[in-house]
Amino acid sequence: MLSKLKSFWRILRRLSGDDAYERYLRHHAEHHQGAMLLSKEAFFKQWQDEKWNGIKRCC
């Protein structure tokens, strides 16, 4: 039962974007060693800007 709850919680965090910074840190450690890390605040500002700025439609 506990593993199902943990799995559900991981999926929910992934869908909501709540784990985005944690995933960024893992990716950065694996692929961009030596490069400067973004702070949590800077990461979320960049993430929100990319998500909401610009044209977001098909036509």
C-alpha cells in the first residue's frame, strides 16, 4: 500500500511540475558538470517564462 502511495505521489508531483527543480539538478549533475547551477528562484522564473512567453497556439 505504501509503495502505491509513493508512486502516486511521484506521478502527481511530476504532472504538476513540483519536482522540476529536482529533475533539473539530476540532469545538470549527469550532463553539465562544471557549469553554473541556477538557483531555485532563477530556475522557476526561467521555467515560467519559457512556458508562458511567446505565441502558444497552432495557427
